[in-house]
Amino acid sequence: MLIAEDLLLLLYDDETGKPLTGSPGLDYALAGAVLIELTLGQKLDVTVDGKAGRLHVLDGAPTGDPILDERLAYVVKRPGKKPKDQIGALSKRLRDQLLARLAERGVLEQDQGRVLGLFPVTRWPAKDARHEQDVRGKLESVLKVGTTPDERTAALIALLSALNVVPKVVTDAVDKKALKKRAKEIADSDWAAAAVKKAVTEMQAAVTAAIVVASSAGASAGSS
């Protein structure tokens, strides 16, 4: 599974099929997860011409995964851009594509209904939660026991920390403040190769910036 798929499974309630956090944060975090995946696969780097914080294509050849390849092709056509300037476009349709694929695999169930009998709504409850349980086990081992994370688990923790949703995912922790602190320590530590760590740091910043901008826009609209 992609890091983005793992993130999506963690951020959708298994029973209600509803997301645990709203847009645009979730959508931007998914796009960030895709960019991290491409960095782990040595398709992208986050530096160009000696400048930090810009997307650089190392290998534009398709990965064989249509979701990754669509985003890689987008970056290939726009090299040298800052992640925060790309993440909005990269997030378009991404959540729907991931949800549909997880449903096709039998991991989620597509449940279509109506709110108040009028408004159509789609929920995505868990159908086969075995993979998600494995991912949660790794998260809890790192965050609660203190084991050293692998690159993919650490990237997940960094994105969850950027969204400020770690206590919503690891729900049985007594000390939520300590849990959030541990997640931030993991996000800030040297758990990966420099290129990957740099990518994760940029994704965290891009997700956080996007949330702040969206919140400011919403507040301005509400006061006008």
C-alpha cells in the first residue's frame, strides 16, 4: 500500500466511514504523502540548483502505479517548484481515487445514502481492517513503547503531527500531550536519509501552511 493509502485508512473512522479531520488539511496531507512516496522511490528530490525546498525530478519514468504516475507527470512538467505551491493541484481528485481503489480491493466499503433523506452522501467504513491494524500496531509501538520507526511509519507520524490529529488516531493513550510531543520528536528526528527527511519536512510545512491559508480565508469569508 502507498503511504497515502495508509494515511487515509487511519483518518477514516472504521465504523462510520467518516473522516476524522476536514479539508483541505486531509487532502493536502495525502498529496504530501504521494510526494514523500516518490522521494522514497528516488523519483523526486527536494532541492535544485543548490536551493532547498524545491522539487527536483530524478527519474520521470512511470512507477507503474497510476495514482503516483499522474502526480509524477505533473511535477515533471513543472520542475523546480516549491512543494507548497504544488500541493493544492496535486491533491485534486486524489482522495476520491484512493478511496475508490481501496474499495475495489475490498479494504473499504462504499456506502451511499442520504442525509435527512435528501442530500446524497457517501461513507467509507472498513470492510477488511487487517492492513490498517498492522499500521496502527507500528504507530503505537513507536509512539507508546518508544521503538525506532521505519521510514514509512515515521513519515506517517510526521504527517499526522502536521495535521494535529495524532490523539484521534491513537485513541487509547492516557497522556495526549505526551503522545503529541513524542510524535513531534519523531517528525523532527533524523530517522531517514537526508533527501527523504527533507521531503517530509517540506511536506509538513506545506500542509501546515495550506491549513493556515484555508482557515484565514474561511474566517475572512465569515466576517464579510
